[in-house]
Amino acid sequence: MAVGAPVTSLDPHYHQLSPNNAAASMIFSRLVETDDRARSVPGLAESWRAVEPTVWEFKLRAGVRFHNGREFTAEDVAYTLARVPNVPNSPASFTVFVRPIVRVEVVDPLTIRLHTRTPYPLLPMDMTNIYILDRETHEGGSTERFNSGELAVGTGPFRVVRHANGDRIELERNDQYFGDRPAFQRVNYRMITNDAARTAALMAGDVDVIDQVPTADLSRMRNDSRLALYETTGLRLIFLWTDHSREDATPFVTDNDGRPMARNPLKDIRVRRALSMAIDRPNMVGRVMEGAATATGQFLAEGVTSHIPGYPVPRFDPDGARRLLAEAGFPQGFRITLHGPNDRYPNDARIIQAVGQMWTRIGVRTTVEALTWPTYIGRAGRAEFSSFLMGWGMNPDGSHPLRNLIACPNRDTGLGASNRGRYCNAELDRGLEESSQMLDEEARQTRLIELERMALDDVALIPLHIQTNIWAARRGFAVTPRADELTRAQDVRPASAPAAAR
């Protein structure tokens, strides 16, 4: 298998990134797993229920063992939940998913109760983000020891044989796995971030499956009898961040003569709206993404919980964008650099190039700079950019993007852990806290949609499109496409074999 994005760590609690989560899902297990449509299904927990408004009880699966033979119990869950917020130097923490828990009660080896301060209906869904570790094996273990492979020990369908960081993970089937038996005994999980090289490896038979199929190759692959494509509308939003944190000068923004500006123009909502209106999304989906995406003005795709009915894709209106810039005091525009990765998302470098050209046409003279992902994500996390491209894979609920991308960054609560634009709206945060306590699901969704509208109307970020997730496989191999875009060895099977049912 060849994947298009590097796995940066085998520590399942270190960095909230989809490639890392995909690797973790092959090695470790969660209390609550997700199916190919991102719906919650039993995992290490066979069942769960709210025994009181502030107490969730999970009944654990008996007979499960870690790769090293140790038995899985409720003590391991308690240890894991305590570890998550204490992983040193985490660039995008999982803390937000465990912070609502104020007490963990081990009832017996196969029963655990999670106590929350207030009613918290999201807890089972939050548990789909937390991979369970073994207290005895992992206590005191560092992220470096996970990355070496020494501590990459879970209850998942595969065990790690070898990890060459940034290159490949060699896996062997765990024949004691409690779930569906994977089809293949050995898996070589390679990271080939160059699109042409990844496609060439598939065509040459060096690999059997690839993800992130380059859109330029789609037509050729569809007509190649040696290959099959597997695709589905995903949960990943591709969007632009702008700098919300600096009132004064912001990096990479100058006047037309190249002089630093005294104030950050991106703090003005009229400027943010102008930048959004300047983007011809349908044209980009057709020409840059070659149809393998859906233009959007919101977080979630149609048909997904918390999708806002009738919320429009921003209309392409360059004349209106110029008027807004003039109203904001920039009739002649200004200069800006738009940053993005060149090896993480399908067509990422081409996307920022197209946006840069559109912004330049309204007077915001744009320089585009594309960087390799490891360099790029580090700099984005340090808030070194003023405008930049990012993608985010969602849980199918509006609370997920709001808590991670939009909420004011707060290390104590874990909110805003991936809010790299540093947007902050105290009213929205209060509404988010209120919604998280609503047990009436219809009322909760109504409130979430109100909060999503608030963030989008304020141009907290600039949505571009929802990705279509596409895998390609050689004849004889079949892939179950996943809405969450995780590329996992357990989702590949011989083409003649039926997909495993849960």
C-alpha cells in the first residue's frame, strides 16, 4: 500500500492528524469504533449507556489481549484517559475529547463509568478519537519509544514489525484480534508523497493500493482494465485560514510598495469577505480538482449531521470584493503571501496558485509559497503565516469543527487545539459549551447550526471544497472507501471476497 501523506508519529495521542490516525487504527483500538460512513459502532466497548445524566457506563469486551499478550481491562482505559492531556509537546492535542471527564470509576475489570461535570451527550462520539493503551506496557513511555516501534503495542488488527519513520511501516496480522480478521498476513505500508511516483508504483505493480489518487490520472485509470477505483464523498474540508490574532502588523502582508502595514487588514471582516468572494469555487472544483470535490461554503457535506440547509456556496463576485476592500480602506489593495503544502492534500499547491491569481485580480497582489508538509505544519502551528491552506477531517457532527477549529485556543480545556488562525469569539464559545450539555438531540443540532452560521458569517475561515476520497487498486484487490479517508490495511481484501460486515 502507498499513501500520499507521511505518518509523523506512532504515538496515538501525540498529533491529531488523519495519516497518524490511520496508522493508529491498524495498531490500536478504541472503545467506540467507526464504520465506513463514520457512524459509531462497538469496539473495545460492547455497549454504552447513560446511567445518570452525568455518568456514562461502558461495558468492555472480554478476552481481548494486547499484542504482547497482556489482558485488556478497565484499568487500561483509566490509564489512557489520564495520559491523553499529558503528552509532552503535542502540536495538536486530543485533550478536548477527554477534558469533559471529571472522574473515571473502574467498576470491575470489564465495566468503567465516566463521570462528567454536566450532562454530556457527545462522550461516546468523543471516544471514537481515543486509542486505548496498556497501563503496564505504556506507563512512562515517551513518544520517541512509540516511534521506534518499541511501544507500538495495541489490540488492533495488525502488529508493527518495523517502522522506518517517514518511509514505511511493516505490519503483520494480529491473529488474536477481536474483530473481523484482516485478509492479508503481511502489509508493507509505504509513504510516497509524490503523486507521480505513487501512481507509477501502482502502474508498475510495486504496490497494490494507493490513496489520494491524483485527479490528473482519474480518466486514464477509469479506462485501465488493470485497475479499479473506489471513491466516496468525504468528511474533509479544504479551507483557508487568515490571521485573527494580530491587531498590528502581520507577517507576509505589506502595502503595495512592500512596506509593513501598521494594522492587520485581515482583522477586518470586509477584507475577509472580499477574499472569500474573490474565489470562483465551482471553477476550481472543475479545473483544479477535475470534479473530485464539492464546492462549499460550510463545514460539512450535504447529508451529514449538522449540515446547514440552504447555506450557500459564496458567490464569485470580484466587483463586490473590490468594493468591500475600498470600504475597508484598501482601494488599491495590498500585498500578501499565501502559504500551503505541496505534498499533503490533492492538488494543494495548485489550489493556492489558483486562489493567488484570483486574489491578485481584485487588487490583493498575492505571492504563493508551497512547502513540504513537515516544514509547513510546524510553521503553521507556530502562527508564522497570515493566510494559508489547511484541511480538516471531521467527525460527522458540527461540534467537531467548532471545538477543534473555531473555539478560542485553551490548553486547559483542549478547545481550539487545531485553531491555527487563532480565531476567538467568546459568544460562540459560550454557545458551544451550552450545546455540549443538551440531551435533546434536535435542540442540540439546532444550536450547533446556529453556531456554525455565526462562525461562517464572521468568516472565521474560508471554506473551499469537500474532498472526494479516492483509492485505486490493482486487479484482484478491493478497497472499502471511507468517508473519514483513513487508509487502513484492514479495508483491503481480495476482489472476489465480500466486504466484512460488523
